Amino acid sequence: MAAPSPPRPRRQFRLTPAEIFVTVPRPKLLLTLLASSTAVAGVAYADPSSTQTYTEVGSWGQAWGDNDPMPMGPPPARQSEVPPPTTQAPADTSNRHKSSYSEVGSWGQAWDASETVVTPRTETVPSPVVSVPAESMPIATPAPIPASAPIAATPETPPESVSAPAATIAAEPPMPSVSTVRRPPRILPKPVIKADEREAGANPPVNLEADQIIYDREYDIVTARGRVELIQNNRTITADTLTYNLKQDLMGASGHVVLTEPTGEVTNADYFELTGDMKNGVARDIRVLLSDDSQMSAQTARRSGGDRTDLHDAIYTACEPCRKHPERTPLWQAKADRITHNQAEAQIEYRDAWIELAGIPVAYTPYLSHPDPTVRRKSGFLTPSPSTNSTLGPSLSLPYFFVMSENEDLTLTPRFLLEKAKGSDINDIASSAMQQLQLSAEHRWRGVSGESRTRASITADRNTGDPRGHIDAKGLFDLDETWRAGWQVQYQSDQNYRNLYKVRMDNDRPWLLTSPYVEGFGRRSYALAETMSFQGPQVINDGNKATVVLPHISHSLVSQPGWNGSYWTVDSDMLVYTRTHGTEAQRLSQRTAWSLPVITPDGQVFTLTTGLRGDAYNADNLSSGGSDTTGRALPDASIQWRYPFSRTGKTISQVIEPVGMLAISPVGGNSNRIPNEDSIDFELDETNVLRPNRLVGLDRVEGGLRGGYGLRWTAYPQIGGKVGLQVAQGWRQHTDDTFRAGSGFTDSFSDYLGRVEIVPVGMISLTDRIRLDKDTLKINRNEATLGVGPRALQGWVTYGFLSPSSTENGIVYTRRQYVNYGVSSQASQYWTSNFNVKEDLEKDGGILSVGSKIGYNDECFALIFSFNRYFSTQQDVYSGYDAMMTVVLKTLGEASTSLF
């Protein structure tokens, strides 16, 4: 060993906190950090009192001394043989592969939920945290410190003796932490990222934290060890060891390297070699966790420009590793010779890729691409969907998704009908082409003050070449804080189009409605103005049903509470409707009422109401003949009463409540000179039988002395759920033809009405609404749904019986009786299945449809089989089968195909 050098005059350096922030070029960056924290000669250790502990970074062990192996890459710094301070805890290598990154999981333990998070060690040796802007200016000259301070280092000290003894560091007072830079969140919005980059400029500042920093003057290399963390431009890199070659501007990181991007992407590697700005580099044994928790891994990778990563012999999957057996092959994965993640274009591309299910290759593609998780929508072709139809034959749909803006998109779906059309006119190329094609489109828009969606399709008839199509659109806009406007538009070229081409609308009803409207909401008021037109079977077959409402205006107002809680209500309504032929009318109606709620000391609840209503009509083409202008004035008064009793028990709480209603108004008022348009449909049930006016709409009114009574019982078991029972009956003094035949209220007393409800208690749920004849107790109407069993295996049945229904214009439907039954199962967290049958129980009825579905759905994969046997009585629509299989590789795409 060489003899020690003769003593030299001591030169001491020490920086004040204000002098630590210096402006330096990147090649001198870590040299400046070293100068400002250890006086160009010492070994720095972390001070737990001044350094924040980030659980996201992970536990890096108990510390690593000078004897830790140097990383691969740039030439290592020559180590001092001075032992570490005695206050340093011994290195604990048993937990070095554990991480406490809460968002990512422990890569070393494959996300083992039972893993114990290692608490970072506690040290007593202080070390500063340094933040330095990386800009071009000479290194600031350190200010001298008093001669009485201990020696830090001498300028002539050779590289082999750069590290100072621990005693010289411990003797100095601790330097305060001057870093105000905190770890950025894992995911930042793109506007925030761009704003931070503009603010930082070309040479953004760097924040470095480490347990130990060593500078080798001979090779111009700085080495940081032990819980190394470097933050620049919202990028964070952590490692066990980091070396920086000032001459080549290269940085090597090894040992649990984690690179976190502001977009949420987290990259783990055994070794990283990067340029000083962390934009270019290479890596070995790399694992990338994207912001949606999908993963990529590869043996080697290259990073270019800070926004492109090429992974070779790579694997991509969205499946999480099995917690108990992380070595198992994921349910699905894509293996490719090369996977390119282009962050600038937010695109992931695959070259020569195989899709594997449970480790078995099932599909190959020379090229595949999809957006990365930072993109919610991206233009491009969607997965083709083959299907078959008993009437149309086989077909293939090829949708294209076009992003028009951040809040607007368009999906075009040409459906190619592969079976040759009948009656094609070869001379008319356009017509014959459209007979083999159905073109569908969906436009969506969403803004700050509203949204809209429009679906439409067009084709040519397979036999005649006549154009066919449909449109289904709706929208809503806020005009201001009070008013908003909206619309609904529904139209189809003919009655069979939707069923033939399997077109679904929002409201799957026999009729279609077109209605633009404007409505306003006040604190105690509401206003509506709308127009309406209808399309449906009855409209097509009967021109009298082709009604256009233009306009319908209504307004409701509730006053502030007055004397003893009483309040006023004002309801106004104006309606104008017209037809190509049939009754046309204009109606104006207004009702003003005063209500007084009363609660007696013993708990009875009364509501007293009195009001006055006036209606005016002008009608043409009345069913009785001619035209007429008429009106009516109807005063009314009513009282509603209920008396609840409650009882609380250890296992069940109960509420029993008798209810009653009594009302009076003038008899009559339903003149045949007043057309009936909105009071046609009436169904007596246990709720409306207790209302003062039991009719719907305004065209018909109920007069005379009338009332109703009933009883409600509700129980609340301690295990949860509710059991309810309700019975009621209506009464009226004056019997007339206000209620149609079959309604259950043609005499003075109505039918008995009841309801049983179990929601749900244990493994039973039940809803049953029933109407019994008041004289014979014969069932006139019954609708019941019963479910039995747990979610693992539950059976259900729905039964319906409807007596014939008619109106003053004729029969609506004859007697109906049907049953729907089925079984559903959720055997596990991921597997679900159901089977159902719909059957008509009438004489000429039978099976209406049979359907089943089996599905598997987890965090990365879904597989759905569905089968349906359907029957049709419509012209040109044949009965047949539907069988569909859908495979979903989440984040990668989905594919649906018809099995036959």
C-alpha cells in the first residue's frame, strides 16, 4: 500500500441553503449536487427527519454500503476503503425484492396480497435533499466556512480517497432540507403535462435523493446509492444504484429500477441505461404497467425520443397475475416479435403476433394495432361481425369508427348481405347494390350544455328494390339555468323493418313517437311545451290514429306554505291536435286548488283539498257528427285520511295503516260534444282507487259523491328486505258509463284490489297484483312474479292473466294469459348463465320464444354464448333461430359471430 501523503493545509467548503440552488449545464449536474451536499468530498446519508418517505417507491432494503456491487454500464467509480458509519444499520437483503408501490403491486412477489410491506429503515446520519435547475452557467464557488469546522476533503486528494471518514460528516451540523419538489401523481392529464413542460423550458430542473453519493474525479462519474430517486419533468426514476457519466451524458440504473411516466405508465427493469434527459436508452428484462393495468414484458427494449419504446420478443396481456401462482400463464396474451408503444401517437403496434388462450396459440396476424390506455376513442375499423338470419341469410358487418372531435364521433356500419336478392335489376346498378347492403350510422355528440345521439339505416327491399330504413334520434340542451330543450325522433319505412333487420330502438314499443319539446324548472313550478306525432300498426291501419299534436303546453305552480301549512296549486293545460281525417280539437283547461294538511295529536293524517276546474273545447269532425264549441266548470272537494300504527320488535318491525278517501263534485260533465283523446286508457289498481279523480288525462272526469278505503301492512325483518300487503276497494254513489266495461268499476262498488310484495327476504322475492270480482271473487286480473333461491341458483316465474279490454272506440285486446319462467345462476364470481321460456296459455297459443345465455367475464376476458328460438306472425319475417358467440379481449378488441 502506498505511503500516505504529507499533511497539507486544510481547505473547508460549506454552502448555505440559499447557495444550493445553482444553475449548471447537465454534464455538471450531479457534480453540483455533490458539491452542494457533501462539500465535494464526503459521503451523504439520508436524514429521516427531513426526507419524505414515499410508499409508492417501495422499500429498498436497509441500506447499501460501499461494498455493494457496481451496476453494469459506464465505468464504475473507484471506491474508498473507508467503512460506513457505525450508525448505519446493517444491510438487510432478505426484503430487497419487496416493493410497497401501492398502485403497481410488488413485481418481485407478483402482487402477493399477503406480502408484508417493509418499513423503510430509520437512520440518524443526516443528508440533504438537493434540487438543482439544469441550465447553463458556471458552477458557483463554494463559500468558506470557519477554520474550526472539521475537514471535509482536500483538493489534492486522489480519486481513490474521495470518500471522507464518517466522523467528518457526523461532526458537522445537519444541513436543512431545501427541496420543495414532491413526487408527482401517477397519472396527470395531458394539458397539465404540456403546461409543465412549457414552464420548465428546454432544461428542466432535476430533484435527486439518495442515501450515498460518490464522485470519481478521474473518470468524471457520479454514483448514487441506496433509495435513489430522481424526478425531472414529472418523470420519476428510482433504483438501488445510479451512475452518471458527466462526459458522455449517460446514466445507468440497476437494481429494482422503476421509471414512472406522467401518463401513468410504470416501467420496471433489472437494468436501465438512459441519456441524461431520460428520453433515450436501453433496458434489460423490462416490464411495463400501463395506466389501465395492462402489461407488457420483454427481454430487451429500446427507448427513443422519450415517447417511443420498442420491445423485442415481447408479451402483452390485460390479465392480472394469479396472486397464489404468479408463474402461471395468463388467460390470454399476445406474443409478438416486436411491440412498439408510440406514446406520441398513443398507439401500440404488434409485428408477427400470435394470440394465445391459456397458452395455446389460436390466431395469428402479421400486424395489429390498438390505442394505448391514454386514448378513450380513436378512429379506425372495428372488429367485423358475421351473422345469419332466417329471412335475410348470412351477412357480414364491418364497422368504422371516426372520431370527429373530443366530444363527437360517428360510426358507419355497412352490412353486406351475402345471399343473392330476388328480383334484382341488373340495369339499375344503384338499386341492385343497395339490395345487397344495409348501411347504418350512429352519431354521438356531448357538450357542456347538452348531448345528442342519432341512429339511422337505409337499404333496398330484397324483392322489389324499394327503399327501406329507419331513424332514431334524441337530444337534450340546457338553454340556461331554468330552461332546456330536447327532441325525440322515431321513424321507420314500414312496420316489419325493425324486426326483419334486427333494429333496436331506445323504447321498444309497438308505436313510434316524434316529439320536440321545451321545459322549464322553477323553485316551485314547472312548464312544458311540446309537439307529438305517432307511428304504429293502428296508425297505419286507421287514419283516425294519425294524430299530430301541435302544440301541447302545460304549467304547474305550487305556492309557498301559508296558514297552518296550507298551500295553493295552479295547473294549466293547452292542447291542439289535428288529423288528415277524423276528429280535430283545441282544448284549454285550468284548475286552482287549496290544500290543508292536518296531523292530529293521536297521529291521524288528513289532507283537505278544494278546487275549481274550468275546461273549454272547440272540436271538428266529432264522432257524433258536426263541430261544436263547449265548456264546463267543475268545483270539487275531497278529504284523504290515514292512521298509521307502528310496532318495533326484536326480529321484525311492523306498520299497519288504514286509509280512506271521500270526494264530491257535480255529476256529469262528460258530454258527447267533448272528444276523448287522453282518458281512453284506464286500469283500476290498488293505488289509483284511492285518488279523488281516478281517471287519467283531462277529457273525462268523475262526478258525484265517491270514495275508497283500504288497509296497508308493512313488515321490516331484521335480516333485511320488506314484506308488504295492501287491499283496497272503491265506491261511488252515482253509477254511469264513466268507467268502461271490464274495468272493474261499473257498479257502485269496485272489484277488490290487492298487492303482495316481498322485496326480498332471505331467498324469496315476490310481487303479486290481483283484482277479484266483488261478487264471485273470480280473478279478473293477476300479475305475479316469484323468485326463489340464492344468486348461485335462482328460479323465477312470471304469470299474467288479463281479462278482455275495450274502450268506447272498440276492443283493445281479448283475454290474455301467459307465463314466463326460467333459471339463472351465478356459479362463481365470473360465470353466469340463464335460461328462459315464454309461453302463451290461451287456446291457440304455444311457445313464443326460448332463450339461453352463458357468459364468463373477468378483468381481462369475456366469452358469451347466446341462443334464441323465436316465432313470428308478421309478413316477410320468418320464425327461426339466433345463436351468437362473442369473445372479448379487453383493451385489445372483441369479435362476435353467428353460429348458424
